[in-house]
Amino acid sequence: MLQPSFTFGVATASFQIEGARDSRLDCIWDTFCQQPNMIADQSNGDAACEHVKLWQQDIDMIADLAVDAYRLSISWPRALHQDGTVNQQGIGFYRDLLIALKTRNIKTYVTLYHWDLPQHFEDKGGWQNRDTAYAFAAYTDIVSKELTGLVDSYATLNEPFCSAYLGYEIGVHAPGIKSQKAGRQAAHHQLLAHGLAMQVLRKNCPSTEAGIVLNFSPTYPLTSADTIAAEQADQYHNQWYIKAVLEGAYPALLNELDPLVQPNIQASDMQVISQPIDFLGVNYYTRIHYKKTANNWFDEAVIDNVPVTDMGWEVYPQGLTELLVDLNNQYNLPKMYITENGAAMADTLIAGQVLDYDRISYYHTHLNAVQNAIEQGVNVQGYFAWSLMDNFEWAYGYEKRFGLVYIDYKTQQRTLKESAKQYRALLKQRQK
């Protein structure tokens, strides 16, 4: 991993850091934040880290970390007006940002959709509406033309599992819909949007690599009696997306679902979804245990006496090795990047320092886990720490801190945590 050919980076997402709500359209997260008791601290993304205002300072900070690459997302509601025309101020912001990164020789990994669907699409059904997939392709067409020559790598979607399952099926993320049918249909239309966008990217920028970012939480049975439940959970949460993208089919579990909740799939959809990708982005944070339910389905099980992050997620680095090796055995994979990996910890800023040794341990063990997978033949070519800085952590608001950089939300002061300094030291040592 420490060879120059391996890409090390940091990652962010538009809604979580940008702020400047008044210069873009409303998105589903703005609406979700206005609903009572949806966000843990009753906050919103109106200001976040004020990255739109402080971006030059932030790029200096990224360059100072000695990373090869920066993974960011484009805000659809910032890039386009409601009528589909270009918001020149919004696109101009991204163009300036990408040019500044290029001048510092930092590679740009751009995600086109990181959950901030313009609200006007949700008003017409959002991802339950097939038209949204085509609207996404049109947005991709405009953005990829406007940013010609400035992007090294495009990801169509970030974690469709989260935006479909958490957003439309169990309702804990925007837009807050609780319907299995809505969740399955939203997932299908997002994957269709991915396929349509891949066709656009191939046409507009054929020499730029393109792929998708999927999240995986490996599934483990609570007891030997729960083995089938863990397999069902794996198909429903993990394999559903990767199998569709790489093999053009949903897992067999689809046929076990009530026909009333199965997604509507048109004749050529799976062919569109499964065209070749140049890379697969893998996001990993933890594993999850499952137990069977009375109706022979699956449910999450909590296990005690294990180390956890501030999110309550088990710290289980070997799960990342096992995941990568299992995927490599199961699929004909393109090259892979670990596009997100990191930990929320209960950080405190004392005398200008954040001594986040628990996060340093997390990164150390997970980087070793990636190395172990590479040694077992898995083609991983990059690693992005999540995240560059503390930010709006979705339904948790500002209560959870994932950043390498500490943000004081009152002053917007940025402070490198000890983990940032250690990450920088590792990367600088590699350049000798």
C-alpha cells in the first residue's frame, strides 16, 4: 500500500460540509431537518462547515495532509436550477475548487449523488418515480460537460442502500418514508440511474474512469440457528446492489418477497444497470450480527462486550479483510478503492489539541486489514479516510465527529486532530 501507485485520500459530501443553503435549491435533507425529532440535535445543514465560504482554506488543509486525492460530491441542487439549466454560481464553485486541487496535483474523485436529491423531484415521487433516474442522467450530462478535464474519477452514486433503505424503507433518513415497496422501488430506480449515468459518462468523458460506491456491513449469525437470517440480510442489504451492478440480476431473495413489494423492473433495466464499471468503491465501517425472527426473516442483534465507536458500531477490522476476500471470491471485480472508512469518536478539544488515539488505532488496524486483503490477491488501489473534517452527520446532526480535522461550529475554526497528523506522517514517509 505504501507504493506511489496506491492512492491515499480524504473524503467529504456536499450537504454535510457546504452550508450556503441560500445559494442552492432545497433538497430532501433540508425538508427532513425541518420535521420534528428527525435530527438528534434538531440541527440542519444550513451552515454545516461553511465550506462554500472557506473552501480555499480547506484545500490548503487537504494539501497539507500530503494526500494524493480528494473525494467530494457535487450537490445536484447547487449545480442546476429547477428548470434543469446550469446554476453558474454553483458550477463555478465546483470548477474553482477542482482547478485549485489540480494546481496542487491532488487527484479529484467526484461523486455525483450523495443523498441530496432536489426537493422538487421528491415532490413528484423522488426515487420511487422512474423519471428521477432519467433526470439524474440529464444532470450527469450537464455536470460532466461543464467540468471537462477537471475530474479524475466519477462515482455515480454513493451508498444507494442508505438512500433507498434508510430513506424510503425504514424512514430514518430523508425523505423519511416507511414502506418496503417504496424502499425496493427506490433502490431499483437508483441503480437504473447509475446505469443511465454510466452511459452518459462513457459518451462525454470516455477517458475518465467511472464507477459506483457501495457500502457493505458484513453479516454474521448471532448463533448457529441464525445462519439463514444472516444470509438473508446479506442478500437484502449487501448483495442486492453489487450483484445488480456486476451481474445484472438481483439475489434470489427477491423471489421470496411478497409480489406487492417487489420493484417494477422493465425489460432492459438490468442490462442498463450492469454495464462495465472501471472501479468499485467500497465503504466499510463495521459488521452486524443478525438473528432470525418468528416469521423467518432477519433482525439486527446487539452483542455486548466488544469495542465500539461513538456510533455504537463494533470495531472489527478483520471484517474488512473478510469482506474484500469474500467479494473477490464471489465476483469478477474491477479494481477497488476503499472510498470510506473511519470512526466517530467522542473527541474533545483541549488546549488546541485533539488526542484521538482511539481513532488512530481504528485507522491503523483497518489499513492493516486492507493490506491483508491485498496480500490475498484482492485488487485494492486506493484508500480514502472518512472524513476530512467533522460535519453534519445526517440524522445525528452535529453530535457525532468522524473528522481527521476538528470543527468548532461556533467559530468554524479547523484544528488538525492527532489522527490527521499521524495520517500525514504516514503519507509523507511514503514519499521519501
